[in-house]
Amino acid sequence: MSIESAARAAVARPEPRAGLSLRRLLDRSLGLISFVLLVAALEAGLWLFGVPDYVLPRPSQIFLALVRGFAPPILSPSQYYVNIGTTLIEAVASFVLGSAFGTLAGALIVEFRSVRRLALPYIVGLQSVPKVALAPLFVVWFGFGIESKILLGVLLTFFPLLINTAAGFSAVERDRLELMTSLKAKAWTTFWMVKFPSALPFIFAGLEMAAVYSILGAVVGEFVGGNSGLGVLILNRNAAMDIAGSLAALVILAVMGIALQRAVAFARQRVLFWAPSNDALDTRDPE
């Protein structure tokens, strides 16, 4: 065997299973390892430079604030349980309603030219208005309950679904539409069997954005006026100069956003198993 043949054989030789498993384990643990290193660096840096707690507390102090916040009594308004429940209800309701209305509006705008000409200018104009400016009006109109927060969240989640749905229905391959026409399929059959499945990857991309925007809408509404929720808790902790408690609530919000986004991504992987881009946001190596 020549040297060149031996080199090619060495390259073609598969990596040992133990080494491959170790590399995959390291790749999947990279996010956790980098997080631990970042927390350790912040802890050491803040302690070393003597940064005051009221400016930026150390991660250990934020962790202690989390522990205190989850300590009994469960129904206390100063604890996390009731506030997490309120914000989660507002966010999930905003996500469901805004996604449903946005998907429906996107499909109608593409399918019916009259609807597009009539409604699209109003939708774009409403989207151009800062939602923070609308939040005080919603509180005046709908009160301090969850209704005003849900409506604000619906406005935030509506537009991403509308745009992605419209893009998905507009991107259907013309060959498929011509095939359905040649088969004399009805408009509803073409919509349900061709257009809607082709638009699903776009719709799920909008759903992942809407999952995050729904939490943003709930918290912004709570900032303007609310009786409970993590936004109200953050304002109360800031007023009491409890910066560690405020940051602990922000950590909970971040975890909620990640959980909702990953839930949508999980549903996407199950529904769009046939789509080549169903794991576009998954950084794991294929098996």
C-alpha cells in the first residue's frame, strides 16, 4: 500500500465511538459551561472591584433573592408564585389570541385582494404606533386587570404572525398550484392541501417570535398599571432598592421566554418533521 492510499484510509477511518460521544457531550454542554464560567467571572469581578450591591449585585445575591422569593407563603403578593401565574396567564392568552388572529389575517390578505387593499394600510399604521404609548390608554379603557395586558400582548404578537403567514402563502411553488388547477381541485382543497402546509414553516417561525413578544407585552402592561405580575413585582423591588430581587424577577422572565420558545420549537419539530429547515435553530450535531 502506498503512502497516499494509507493517508486516504486513515482519513476514511471512522472516529472511535467513545471519542465521538465525548465530543457530542461537550458540544451539548457548551452552553451550560459558558454560563457557569460567565457567572463565576461576574461573581469574582464584582467582588474584586467592590461594586456596591445597590448598583449591581453579585450572582450569588441574585440566587439568594430567588430562593427567598420562592419561600413560603405561596399566596403572598411579595412572593413569586402568584406573580408568575399572572404574567404567564397574560402571556399565554396573548400568544394564543394574537397568533390566531395574525395567521387568519395573513391568509386573508394573500387570498383576497380586496381585504389586502382595505385592511393592510390600517394594520401597518397600527403597527407603527409604539405599543408603550398605547398601554396607558388600554389601562384607562379596560382597567388594571389582565384584559389590558392581554390586548397589548395581542398587538405585539399579531404582526409577526401576519407577516410570516403572508410570506408563507406567497411563497407556494407555482408548479404545485398549477398541478391542483389541472386536477380541477376546489379552492378550499388547494388551500388546505397545498398552500397551508407550504406556509407552516413560515408560520412556526412567527410563532417562535410571538412567544417572546407575548411576555414582553404582559410585562409592559404591568409596568403601566397592574395589580400583580412580575412587572409589578419588579417596580416594587426597584422602589425598595432591592436590586437583587428585581434582577431575580428578570431571570424568571428570561427563563419563561426560553421555555415558551422551546415549546414552540418542540411542536415545530413534531409537526414539520418533513421540512428541511425544521431544526434550523438547533445547534446540535445530527446523529
